[in-house]
Amino acid sequence: MGNIIRWIVGIPVAALVTVGLFVLMMTLIAEEFKPQEKVATASFEINPTVEDIKVIKRDTKVQQVKKVVTPPPPPQIERQQASKPQERIASLEGAIPEFEAPKIDRQNFKIAVSDRDAQPLVRIPPIMPPRAEKSGHCRVRFDVSPEGAPFNVVTTYCTQKLFERATVKSVQKWKYNPKIVDGRSVSRKGVENKVTYRLTDERGKIIPE
């Protein structure tokens, strides 16, 4: 009974679908056919032929080189050669006379050395104290040993007290030729000297004492 009902209901539905499809086909056929525009076709060559490029060659003509003639060398002037002297030196005027060698008696031979005072050889300049604010000087007195070394160094006057220590250290490094008396080196006492300190500013000018 159920199958019969399905057949009764399905036949009208199928008929309606068939009629609709038929009407749609007729409508499509009735429309005018419009051809589509032609699309530009692109062509490609698979094995293209390569054209040979002609190379332009420049024709260079080499001119013939002219032969250079080497000039002859300059004439040589003959130089007159000096003739050798024929006479001996002894026969010429002003020749060196002959002297007999002096005879020295080794027992009585003595070398006399003249006396001299102590002479300065090396003077080491003093180091400017870092606390100094202006220039100054010191007067110093010392003795010189037989070896030429100053000792007993003392300052007698200084414009600033901070210069005293630097002055003594500087003079102790000096070197003298010792005093000579009768050919022997002896000590020299009471040597006086002046040690000067020059302090400059940023412009290089000396700051006065």
C-alpha cells in the first residue's frame, strides 16, 4: 500500500521536472548565437636561427721606419802629460833638513804639570719644584774632592725656601776637574755658584721672581 502512494505522488513531480527542463532547453536554443571575438594568438619559434654578426676589422698600415744614422763620436783632444821630475828632493831648494834625534835621559826625565784651580765639567740642571709659582734663584757653597765630586753642599741664599732642596740635589750631581797643586789633585774648598730657576706661563713668557 505504501509503494502505491509513493508512485502516485512521484509521477506528478517527475512530470513537472521534465516539463521545466524542456522549457529551459527551448529558451536556450531560441537565443541568437553571438560568436566570441578572436583572441590574439602568440607564436613562438622553437629553434630560431642566429644571424652571424660581422666584425669590422680596422686595416692598420704600418709605415716603414726610417733608418737612423748614428753621428760619429766627437774628436778627442790629446792631453799633454806632465813629465816626471828628474831631480831628487834633497837637491831642491827648501828641502827638509836632517836633524839628529834628541837624546832623553830617562833617569832625569820629568813632566811638569802646571797648577790649576777646580774647573767645572758637568752641571746637571735642577728640577723645578711643582709648587713654584714664579722664577727664582739660589746661591750655593760647596767643596770639591780630589776626584772632582762636590760635597758639603749648602745654600747661602734663596729667593724661595722651596728651591733649597732641589738646588742641593742638583749640585751634588755636578762633576769638576779637581784642583792641581805640584802635579797632584787636591780638594778645593769654598766654591760658590748660583743656580737659577726660570718658570714660564702658558704663552712661554718667563714669570719674574
